[in-house]
Amino acid sequence: MVNTLSLKVVTTLMKVHIFLIALFYFRNWRKTIDILSVLKGQLKKYRGAAGIQKISKVDGMYYWDMYGEGWPSSAFKRNAKREFNRVSNPSLSHVGMRNVLFGITTKCPMRCEHCYEWDNLNLKERLSFSDLQKVIEKLIHYGAGQIHFGGGEPMMRYEDMLSVIKKYSKRTGFWIITSGFQLTEVRAQQLKTAGLTGVCVSIDHHVTESHNTFRNYPQAYEKAQHAVMAANRAGLVTSLSLCVTRQYAQKENIEAYVAMGRRLGVSFIQFLEPRAVGHYNGKEVDLSFEQKYMLEEVFLKVNTEAAHHQDPIIIYHEYYKPTIGCRGAGNGTFYIDPLGEVHACPFCRKSVGNVVTDSIEYCVDRLRAKGCTVPVPEVAKQKTREMEVIEN
Ligand code: SF4
């Protein structure tokens, strides 16, 4: 993380830049100020605090969110305009997408406890290389700010992935969501040269044996840690993704996890709550009220308190859902599974179309018509009420 003085300088310059992009875009002072104040309010609800409290510097660029491109860059400018459009024209249905998670392979050597692709795992590959290119062209044309490659394990399709990143990285941002399998120093460097932005490595426990058991793979932890270090050395942005299970959701575990993230030098940690889909289908996996509350407390503390300034930035999607809504279902993101079927997110599975044969516009319209169907949990409603009391 950049120090407090650099943070002030960088955020000031970034704000001036955003203001100028908006002013040139709208060519209207009043509108510029109005739209920027709406976005400022949304940022507070997204991160739990006013303004940007932390920024990570990677390879000369500044990142405050793993779903936003680094500043300064042309991708940052492009994405800022998409956000202006989203806020200024709420009735416009096709303003682009913040990011799309794209499962590019069914293949995976692991057998994770929580795998949402369990039913498709290691089926015959459905998407050809030319399908991958066609889908990426469509997503870029639609205005996807980032494409995150998942699977299966996307590293199982390394050569294809490397080729498309090389070909399209000037037109959109790419991330890889991986278990860390076969992400060696050489590959990390090749991916960086091809134009990859970042790597999100899933680690689901801070204790080696527990992570290996969760992933049902003997060297899973070792591979994940090596992948993070290789990506850091290559100058890629790094993030950890944690599926917070009922058993793991205790304050001391989460604090140990954050400390591990800091030791590994990642910019972000993403908390994901388990859902009863895929390998968890039919199981009781939801976190309790107290566990969700504890996660929110850690999220707010780590992202805002000075004592945690050098800890990674935490992304916790459940935090902002009650105030600014779910970003899934085409409201900022959606999911394409390894068969090409389009879903609201990896956990809300009901195909609305196939990305190879249908247009993105058709799929997004269908996703939006249905919206997010997951009810807002009680803990989130309570937090919203608390925030409203503070704001009033
Ligand atoms: S969660 Fe990912 S790494 Fe684990 S089995 Fe499923 S696809 Fe493989």
C-alpha cells in the first residue's frame, strides 16, 4: 500500500483527472458535479467509508479496487466514462459491464469442497479456441471493462488463454481466477508481457493442511503461495479469494488470513460467502447472523483504520448489496460457464442464453428482467438502517 502522504497526493490527482474526464464528457458543469456526487455516495456504500482510504501501487500504476483498472491508463478513462453513463442514464440497458467472469475450461485437477462448477467438471471441452475469440470480441464490443478467466482451472488452458490475452489486452483488462496450479515464474512473466492485469488466487485457509484438505489436493497450498509470489515478481496485481465457510468464520481465523495476505504482499483479499450450489448443493452452508456481522467488522476495520493501513484492501460483496444492490445479473457483471451458458453469477445458476449463439444484449436483457433473486440477509438490512441513522 502507498503511504499516507502518497495516498493524499495520488487521490487528489486522480480526483482532478476524473473531474476533467467528466467535464469533457458532459461539457456541462452542473451535470458533472451531480454525477460525480452520486458516484461518490456509491463509493462510500461500496467500501464502507468516504473517499479512497487505501491504494496499492503495482508496476507504476495505482489500484483501489480489483474490479477497476489501474490509474493512470486509457482503460481507467474508458471505465470512468462507462460509470458516468450508467449513473446518468439509468434507463439505458446497454452501457457496458464492469467485469465478466468467463469459465474457459471444464478441466481441473482439484476437487474442492465448495466448487460451483462441480457438475461440469472435467466434461469434454465445449468451447473451441475460435469460440473463445468470438466471445471475447462480443464482450469487448459490448463494453466489458474486464474479463476474468475462471473454469475449471483456467491454467489448464494456458496456451489459448495466453494467445487471447496477447491479442485483446489493449481493448479490455484481463484477470485470471486460479487455484495457483502451474502458475510458474516463467508463465507469470509471459502473461504479464501479454498484457494480463492481475491474478486472483483462491486460498481457503491460512493453515497448509486445512487448505489442502478443502481442495482435496496434496500441494494446493504450496502451489497457491508460489503462484502469488511469481505473479508479484512479474509485476501483476495480486489478490486472494477466500470462501468463508461456517467452520472458518471466526475472528481469529480471519485476522490470521489477513496477516497471511499482508505477508504474501497481495493488494486485495476477497471474501466470498458459501452458497448451496455445485458441490455444496443441498447442504446447509449459509453463515450465521453473527458470522456475517464479524466479517463486516473486519472488512470495515481493515479498510479504514490506520493500524491496518499496510494490510490488503478487502472486497466484501455482501456488504454493499443492501444499499447499492447486487452487481450480478447484468447490473455490472454476469457469469459465463465453461459450456457457454450465461448466468446471473456463479452461484445463481439458471441459463438465460448461450454466449456463442446468442447476443450479449439478449442475455443481459434477460438477466436484468429477472434481477438478483437472492434475498438481502437480515444482518445487511440492520447495517443499512444503522448507516441511514448515521447519515441523517
Ligand atoms: S473450485 Fe476451482 S479449483 Fe476447485 S475444483 Fe472447482 S474449478 Fe477446480
